[in-house]
Amino acid sequence: MLIPVLLSGGVGSRLWPVSREAHPKQFLPLAGDASMLQDTLARTTDLSASAPIVVCNEEHRFMVAEQLRELSIQPEALILEPEGRNTAPAVALAALRALEKDSEAVLLVLPADHLIADVDAFVAAVGKALPQARDGRLMTFGVVPTSPETGYGYIKCGATAGDDLYELEQFVEKPDAATAQSYLDSGAYFWNSGMFLLKAGTFMDQLDALAPDIAARCREAMAGASADMDFVRPDGDAFRASPSDSIDYAVMEKTHSGGVVSLDCGWSDVGAWSALWDVADRDADGNVIKGDVVAEDCHNNYFRSESRLVAATGVDNLVVVETPDAVLVADREKVQNVKKIVTQLKSSDRSEASLHHRVFRPWGSYESLIVSERFQVKRIVVNPGQTLSLQMHHHRAEHWIVVAGTAEVTCEDKVFMLGEDESTYIPLGHKHRLANPGRVPLELIEVQSGTYLGEDDIVRFEDVYGRSG
């Protein structure tokens, strides 16, 4: 049994302001119409693989579930990390889950936020590595380098083991420019993709031997796991007691069972805005233009507008990214420093570091259109078939106007339907609920008025998502 394992714990802070902690890059359509997580899932469909296991952050669980639902994919498991502990514990959770189903399970471990241009080449590489993995080799995918890249780690290959297959000799940290050039010239080094193909049982045996504390804590966490709706919740205390380490450091750099399959497929980990400029279509002046942008006498820029017109003239080699609440302007050669901007925002306790203007919830999303002292206007989108909690507010009343779709409204003991261009009033202190019984998204405008409009003015009585307070 071949099981794709998607690791969806990254934050993608170098792609701020589009990628943020509450809605990071793997859930965004940065290079096409689908999200990066959905693209990662889609490229496994030609592998005759079983249903995927997804390991994700607790806070992102409903976004993962919704994106799988959009693809009509029923996962083998959605495993929720109580806290991020790096990739070795994450893979261990998936391996233990897979072993419950099949003692011979082979895991295809894939970060959920990478781009691959040539999916056929990727599928072919998996096919070449699969016999090795079934024989007990811990296989990693080494990307054929196209430039002396200093932003990636490298893998040094040993003896040839077959068609595009090699012994694993050494993992190497991110080099300086001169060292990276020497790696490229030698032909013996690949970029470290962070993708792996390995038997679940072999991996756990190696983890027991090479990183026993991680193995023991993860076994305890899965032994004490509980089911919550469609999610698997490992025991939190046990998992948080695990050391935090990458699969590279914990296992691959120490094992004598490692192997490499070379991969030439237009791969990118999309670690910065410059990477998206590299892979995107450009106009005759070398500009990448996304959204409402007017550029005059501009060259080799990345322009992205999400909510309004961006106009530029006479600029070269820039990254300009506009969102409803933040604008980034950066030298295209220095976009790795965007992470420092996010650090500054966090130290100043700025919400823009983590939250979008549009906030995603299990049932859909909301965004504030106007915020004043005693009133607020929001646009609310409820996904088909979803229901908000039965709730009430101590300090505000609400007016709802449906602009698209159909709403089922509960207000105290009354339940009624609202269609487009219809509205209702929810008095302060009244129990109420909003649901979308239809097959298309429900959109409405909510006008809140009262003495306090904070999101914490909410008392939940019933909630299908298990939230309280």
C-alpha cells in the first residue's frame, strides 16, 4: 500500500502579506487556480495510491478538511498536531497510523507547499524509487540543480544504485555562493527537496534506534489518540514532550539505509516571492502581473493586487504585493528579509502578522468592511451545507441582509428562510443561528450595532465544530 502523507504545518512567513499564520501559503492559489495543498494532492492521483494522510496544525483543521472536500477526497486520516514539533515527529504520527492499516505500508512524504511543473517526471521518479523503498531503503528525492542556489540545502550522492538512483552519502547545509557553485560544477550534489519515500515500519525502526525519545513520545501520543469528527487527535501531553527535530537530522543524516532518486521536474519550495517570479509567466518586459495592475516602463518586477488598483512606473526588479490591509514593497533580490518584517510586526503585537482582513472559519469566512466606534459592517460567506453555532451576544444587535444564496435563520423559537434581497433583525441577547441549506455559497451583509463589537462577545449553546465560549 502506497500512502501519500502531506505535511501541512508550515507558515510561509516569507510570502507575507498573502501568507499568514492563520491562513498560510499551502492553502492559497499562489501559482494557479487551486491551492498548493490541492495541487500536491492532485499530483498523487496517477500513482495508484491509497487515500492520503494529512498532518496539520490544530488551527488549520477545517481549512484542510474543506480543501479536501472540494476535491472529493476522503482522507485516511487528518492528524492534528497539538503543537508543531518539526517533521520527524509529524512523519512518525503518520507512520504509526499507516501501520495500523498495513504492516508493509510505504509512505510518500510530501510537504504541502511545493510546486512541481512536470508532474509526469515526478510520477516517474516515484516509480523508480518504489522498489528500493519496499526493500527497506529510506529514499529521498534529490532535485537536479539548475543554478548555484544558496537558499536550499543539498544532498551529496554516493555510488550509483540504478537508473537515477544513488547511495545517500551526505546532507549539506545551505552553502554560500562559491560553495554552491562548486556543488553545481561537481555534478555530485542535488537540492534537498524535503520529499521522501519510505516504508512506515522501516522508518519507525530507524527512529527507535536513532531518535528514541521522538519515537517513544509519538508512540505514546498515538496510543492515547482520540477521534474528533473526521480528525485524529494524538495525546497532547505526550506529543509536546517529544523533541523537535527534522527528519533530516533525526534519521536521514544518521541512517545507513538512505538512498536518493534524482528528480528533474521544475521543482520549487516557493520559499520567497522571487521564487514565484521565477516560475510564473512574464510579459515582454519581464514583469509578472497578478490582479488589477497598470505598469509603465517597468522591468522584471512581480506585481500582485488582491483588492485595488496598483500602478507603477519606471521601476525595476521589485516585488509589490497588495492585500486589503497591507502592502509589501521589496527588492526582488532581498525578499528573504520579508521574514524580518513579520518578526517586527509580531514584536509590536500587530494582528497583520497572523490574521488576514478576511478571517476563515470552519463554516466559511467573514471580513470587516467598515469598523466604527458603535457599529461594524461585515461580509459573511457560509459554505454550502454549513451551520454556525447557536449563540447570543451581550452587547450588540445584528441586521442580516442576504445578497446571494438562501439562509436558514433561527432566532429564539422561530426558524425561517431568507432569500436574496431579504433581511432580518437579531435583537441583543436573543439566541440565534445562521445556516446555509443550499448548494451554493450564502453571502450576506451583517451590520452590528452596540456598545462592544469584539469577537469575544459570544456565548455558544450548540456548535457542530466543538467550539465553546
